Amino acid sequence: MKIKLSLKFLFGICMIFNLGYANSLIDEAKAAGLVALPKNQKEVDAMLKANNIKASPFSEAKVELGKKLYFDPRLSKSGLISCNTCHNLGLGGADGIPAAVGHRWSPNPHHLNSPTVYNSIFNTTQFWDGRVGTLADQAKQPIESEFEMATPAKLAVERISSLPEYVLEFKKIYGKVSFDNIADAIANFERTLLTPSPFDKFLEGDEKALSKEQQAGLKLFIDKGCTACHTGVNLGDSMQAFEVAGKYKFAHIGDFKGDENGMVKVPTLRNVAETAPYFHNGAIWSLQEAIKEMGSIQLGIEITDKEAQSIEAFLHALTGDKPVITYPQLPVSRAKTPKPEL
């Protein structure tokens, strides 16, 4: 009897210790600036306001229109490339190749990798050089870029305006078709692309949402200093100096050197297990190798194989549930619809 009571006592002590450890780790994660995703669009608006991110008033009508435009390849000059081509919602919101491929199937001239579109509404900076600050502004540039969709704004408006179904939707929502309104509708669809993960449940107080291995990886992630850059709701987003402590071993691939001050946008780590290859030039395919390389060039430390494996276990807890997206039926082109140009 005494032995049984002792075993029960020890088991109880262990449970209390484990729960206490998990609670302290949750507090530590929050203290490091890690934040759970909002649960609904009202909470999204609150977070956008808190982070000074501009966005137009949200509506489901904008979302449905924006979804059609997101998947419509007629926004590209060739009629072949849509937003989903490089930001594929079935591939972690990215394209799974080192450098984005654009008009005439040409790779990005700077060998830049496509970042994920999931959770991008919370980014305060867009693009690797952080040149714009909102999703609506971001949506315009790939459409017009000669290296991406290669469609001048005027042509994009002409194409959409030639389709009566689109015109009717735009009139109901915005009053008219315009390039700004096209971009705004796409941005409103993209703000619904949120991926709540086990890590969010953990931050909200569910100690069992992460395995012991993932909790150990999170602790290591914090202790090693990864949250100096990978913090906030997206575990990334700010502009930071690159190659702070060492040289990136694949720096010779592409000619991207950051913004005018040499700063590079910190990519989100949400769904990172699904968005290989890594780094701005997509030169590293292994997540563990990416972790070790970051330790070397940004933190000036050597991360062992075992430590990289532990941190990777945590990063898998950032893989979230994806919203169910039904591929839309798009308006049929008319005789007056501008023809594709290859």
C-alpha cells in the first residue's frame, strides 16, 4: 500500500512539475514577443490597428470577388499566370521552387524566392526589400512587374472591365472597376488566409498542444536568440541586417543585397515546414540546414545537429490548419476582352 501511495505521489509531483514548466514556457514565449493568431476578422481588425497596418473595411463580398481575381490568370499579360501560380494555396502559399518564374517562363532576375501568402495580412513590410507596407499595395506590383505578370494597370482594368459579371460585382462593392479596387479585393481575400496552429493553442494556455520535443525546441529557439528577429504574430516580418556575424554560403546566387540600407525582410516561420526552399534566394532545401546556417550568419553561434533537430520539431508546430478554398468559376472572356500576349 505504501509503495502504491508513493508511486501515486511521485506521479502527481511529476504532473505538477510538467504543467508548471509548460506554463512558465508559455510566459517565456509571450515575453519574447510571440503572439497567437486572431480567431476572427474582428480580432484581425484589432491587431491591424494595434500594429498600424492600413486596410480597407472588410466584407465577405470583397472576399468572394478577391478570390476570383486571385485565381484569374487574365490579370497576367500572357493569360497564364495568376496570383496562385507563385503563391499556391495548396503548397503552403508559395511555389516550391528556388526562384519565382514569371512572364515568358523567365526566372526572377534577382533569383528571389516567393514568400508565402498565408497570414501575410499581418506583415508590416511586404517583399524581401520591404518596399511597401500593405497587402493592397503589394498586390499591384506583381501584376505590373515585367518579370512577373507583366500587365500594365490600364490593361488589367480593360480586361476586368470587359467581363460583365466582374463589372456588376465591382459596381455593387466599390462603384467602379479600378486598379486600386482590384488590388483591394485581392487583399481582402488574402486577409482570410489564416492558419491557426498547435503553437497558437499553446500560447492560449493549452499545455498539451505541443509535445515535449516541441516544447524543448521552443525553449531552445528562445534561448539561442532566434526571437530577436523571428518574433511577433508571424514570427518574422521586420527589416533586419543580413550576414551580421558571418557570410551566407550561397550569397553568390542572385544579386539581391537588401534595401538601400542593406536590410532584408525577416520571413515568417509560420508553415515553414511546407515552404522549402529557404532564404531569399531559395538556395537551401533542408530546414535543419537553414536553422544551422542562420545560427552561423546571424547569431554567430554553432547550432549542433541535435539542437537543429530540436528546433525543427518546434517549427513543425507552426504548421497550421488551412482554410478550405473552393476554386472559383470565372467569368467567360468576351469578344472585347483584350487577348493574351505572350
